[in-house]
Amino acid sequence: MQVVHVLRDEELKMSLRVAAIVIEVMILTAMIYSFFLGLRLTLSDLGLQPKYERFLKLALTTLGVFILTFFIAHLILFYPEFIP
């Protein structure tokens, strides 16, 4: 009986950890998207020619994916095992 109770506590802690990581990734995704959208708008306002729009979008998307992958890796590796 005690083993089942301990197992449920571990499952609860793990599910809370996964939920916290997912929520943080969603927030980071929104922040990165907003930042790069603002950067793209700023570069367009500075006189970037329309023929470079496609390259700029591709470059910012690639950079955003790399940054998001970095954050996901660090959240998974360094997030605390339990939430006090």
C-alpha cells in the first residue's frame, strides 16, 4: 500500500514538471515570436527592399527555431526535479 502511494506521488511530481515545462515553452515561444516580428517590422521600416523580405523571414524563423530549441533543451535538463 505504501509503495503505491509513493508511486502516485512521483507520478504527480513528474506530471507537474512536464506541465510547467510546457507552459514555459509556450510563453517563450510567444516572446520570441513577438521579438522577431518587431525586429522584422523595424528592418522593413528602415528601408529594406521587398525582394529581401523572403530571406529575412527565413533567417528570423531559423534563428527563432534555434533559440527555442536551446531553451527547450535547458528547461528539460536543468528544471528542478520537484516543485516545493
